[in-house]
Amino acid sequence: MARFRVLIAGGGVAALEAALALRRLAEDRVSIDLVAPEPRFWYRPLAVLEPFGGGRLHGIDLAELADQCGALFTVDALAAVDSGTHVARTAAGAEFDYDALLVASGAKPVAAMTGAITFRGPADVSVFSRLLAELESGSLRRLVFALPGGVGWPLPLYELALQAAAFLDERGLTDRDLTLVTHEDAPLALFGAAASTSVSELIERRRIGLHTGTYAMSFADGLLALAPRGSIAADKVLALPRLIGVPIDGVPHDKDGFIPTEPSGRVRGVDDVFAAGDATAFPVKQGGLAAQQADAAAEAIAAAAGAPIEPEPFRPVLRGLLLTGEAPRFMRSDVGGGRGETSVADVEALWWPPGKIVGRYLAPFLAERAGLILTPPAEAVPVDTELTEAGIPSPGTA
């Protein structure tokens, strides 16, 4: 009997988690094609470490990884989908027949603030390294880390600011001014009270200026304009990018280019098409959440292929490893209400392997093959909270 044909478009966390999950859940019931525009998978969250000499970005060959989970890999990009005939077309003109399609093609980072330096990740490591050199030499004395409006994943900004402060303290450079500007009500408020309090203490200890509930608008002539009012003097401003969706012909998307999905991962309005990760309309873009979305989609696809499982919907739990320059602390917050204060902090890891990317299948897979890329640095603060209980819209309402 012919196997159930699954096409996975993408080469990031969601795509690889789905491929591994499908091989585990559906076994030989499925054939998997993996299509991605780059030949390697990059462990991108470690980009914030590179400027400080704490690590380097690791890449894993996608063809090798695909082979390990029984998939065929093609370097190409999904361009169009005909859901009526179940045919997907690529940028190079290839066609793939599928029984189920999983779109995990990610999103595009774009500059979110005029005049600021944008840190997108690996591509901007050298840029931030130059900023550190300028801070050390004294040619740069006032640096602002800004979270523009529309940026839903703030954690890397805090990592860069805290590590930069530690970098200066280690060199006795106490006359440099670092400032954080965020539209959040409290630092990393997304993670709950315990994490926010812990990060606030770190920021104060490192003498980083903090402006919460404030939108960074634009930077020019040594002034960072703020909203609702005011400005901050600065020599340079570093900001995180905003993500925009990359529409695919034949796949529904919202005004920002993101794909609306159901809790099962199914794309609304088309049959047998699923989506996971940054390409979806879920408001928080993060690797661990992408893996959870991929798991839900993989379970639904495996069940359709005849695997004896009961698919579970996407129930987002946010886990984050914050690199800080200080001793690690592990935090968890249950903010569902009705049970009093449930936030806890511990020195023990809350997940295993204790890496930056948390995926049921992908994290152990990478740990076996890439060793230290899954081991947390000595200075980190892992944080963990259930998003559905923290006021973040569910996938069905996002």
C-alpha cells in the first residue's frame, strides 16, 4: 500500500521537530519530503553569545539530519500551493504531490525603528561586536537597547543588554551608560512575576537604566524619541527587528502575511495544509513554541496516515533560557489564578536537555549530535510559564 505523502516546507525548528515527530509517530506509514532554501540548520539563539566570546553559531547539515529521520531533502523554497489538486510548487519550478503539507517557512525580520542598529541574529554578530569594541575604547558611551512596537519576543534584547553590562563591569568601565527601553509593563512580563522580578533585580544590579511602558519611536541627532512623550540622549541605539510574514500563493494569510491556524495546526480554509512556527499568526515567535505547534500538526498528520494516536492540540507553554552574565536561576510561573502566588525559582533545570531550543523530539536529537550546543552557559536564567494562562491569545483567536 502506498505511503502517506507528507511535504514539509522549511528548515528551522518547526520543520525539523515535525519531521522527527512524524517518523516517531507514523513510522513507515509516511514518506517525508523536506524542502528548505538553505542547506544547513543553524542554532540561531546562540547568536547573542558570540560577541562576548561565549560560543559560536553551530550549523548542522540538513541532508544528514533529514536522512536520520527518513526524509528526502531538497534545497528549494515553497512558492505556491494548489490545495485542490494537492500539488505544491517551488521557486525553482519543481512540483510535489502531497497528502499533507506542513508550512514551516518562517518569517522575515525587518528593521522596526528609523536610525537604530537592528540586531536580527547571526547576520549582525559582527555589528554588535563592533559596538562592544567602541564601548570598551570609550568612543561609545551611551547605548540604548530598544524594544520597538510590534516586536513580540523581547528576550534577546535583555540578553544583549545584561551581557554588555557584565562585559563592562569585568573591565571596570563604570562610566558607560546602558539603558533599556521597552513597551512592556515590566521586564519580560510575558514570563510572569517571578521571572520579571528576577530580571529587574539583574538590571538594577548591573546599573542599566530602565524605561517600561514606553515605545521607542525613532533615533536621530543623538536623541531617541519616545511615546507617549519624551526622549533619551544616546550615542547609538540597538533595536530588535519586527517579523513580517512571507505570503505563499494558495495559502491563506492575514494582513501581515501570517498564516491563520487552528489548535491542531490546520490552516483555516484549506484541506490537508498545516502550518507551524514563525509563519503562523500566533503572536509570540519563539523556537520552543514552534516545536509545540509542530508536534500538534505532526500528531494530526500521523493520525490521518493511520497511526493509532489521539492528536493533542497546541497548548503553548513558554520556556526561555536567558543569558545574563550571572549564575543560572530556573523559574516557573503558573498565572492561571485562583491558587495564590505560584511562581517559583530554583537552581535545578526545569527541562532536559536544558538548551535554548526546547522540542520534544528535536532537543534530544540535537543533544546527541551536537554536544555542547544544547548545554546552557554557566550564566543563564531559564524561565517557564504557560502562555494560555498569561493572557496570550490561543491559536484559535490569534
